[in-house]
Amino acid sequence: MMKILFLVGIAVLMSGCTTTKESAYNGKYMEYQLFTGDITGKQKIVNEIYRVRLFFGLSLPNGGAVSLYDWEMFQNEQISQAFKGYNIVDSTGFYKGKPERSKIATFIVEKKDLLTLKELAKSYAQEFQQESVMMVVIPVLEWSFIE
């Protein structure tokens, strides 16, 4: 009898651990929806959100490198004008087996913003004679600001 009660108890506990295709938000359940928010607490439902990373190499093809001043001008005049929020990380990348200083810019954007990011990458590549700027796009299932 104890063994049966134990198994029933385990079954009850396990049923509370199952997951569904729904996510909770303010006590309501929405199926297959993604939520975005801003720092004011306003939230809206959107269908497609992406994390995009742009990898900007700082080496110049004829030697030398993009200066800190030139990078900051590009960031202030182009990136900051196009996006209110993003993250920049200093990095060392490797291209053709050689180390290269680089910047990684990360953005959380809606699908409509992907073209703007491609244009930013193209602009940087042209301005600083880069072969390319790598762009990685990954779907985001959920994001929020935790207080």
C-alpha cells in the first residue's frame, strides 16, 4: 500500500513539472507569442524577435587599424542614430589564422530591423575597406527587463 501511495505521490509531483507550449504573462496564457518591453514597463506582443551580432574587424587591409576615434565616430554617427539600445564588446577575432582586434555589437531587434543592420555592416565594410562584416542572426524566444 505504501508503495502505491508513493507512486501516486510521485505521479502528482511529476504532473506539476510538465511544460506546455504556453507561457504565462500577468496571469494570462498566450500561445506562441513573444513579448518585448522597454524600460518604461510598456510591453507589446510581437511575432519575431532576433538577437543579431555584428563582428567588426579593426585591421585595415594595407596595414594599420581603424582608430578608436574612427570607431567612435562610426558608432555615434551610424549605429547610435539607427538604434536606441545595443551592446558593444571588445574582442580578438581571427581572420585567415591571424589575430585581429574587433568589436562585437549585439542588438535585440524585430524582423523589420534586419535590413538596417545589413546596411550598417555594408557601410562599415565600405568605409574601412573590409572584405566583410560577419552578421549572426538568432531567433529570441523571450526577453525582458528583470527588476
